[in-house]
Amino acid sequence: MSREQQMKCFEEQMAKAVNKNAVYPESDLEDGKQGMATVSFIIDETGKIVEVKALDNNRATKAMQKAAEAAVRKVSKLTPAKQGGKPVRVKYVMPVTFKIR
């Protein structure tokens, strides 16, 4: 796979895992609120997700931001990125959407 294909595959699988783990905040659901939290995190040299933090983008409530952080933290260990054959830390930012269906 090309680097671009690998990145696309990672993004798709990560989004599936996070969406599976995401719990819609009850208060936002009751109030009919929707939004998109942006979460920053690092995948360390061992494949563990660390330093998870929702970025304040004014597009999600605080409850959605906390729920998005929790969903990212629940993702199981990943295969770490490699540079020159050695595992390295990689910072990643992804959106987590809360939409009433």
C-alpha cells in the first residue's frame, strides 16, 4: 500500500473504533444538540494512545468534548508508526461527530 492508502485506511479504522466507543451525552441528546468535537492525541512508540485532549473549537458542547476524549481513550493499542524502521510517536487530530439520527 502507498503511504496515502495506509493513512486513509488508518483514518477509516480509527473513525470506526471511536464512533463505536462514543457515548452521546444524555443532556445534549435530550436538548437536541449536535456538534463536532476535535480531539488531539499521540500514538506513542508502543502503540498506546496518550495525551488525549479535545480542542475547544466552539462546535461541540463541553459534554461532547469529554465524550469524544473518552471514546478515543477506549481505542485498543495500535501498531506504532515507524521511521527508519524504529517506532516513533505521532500526533494526530481527528473530528468526532455527534449527530442525532
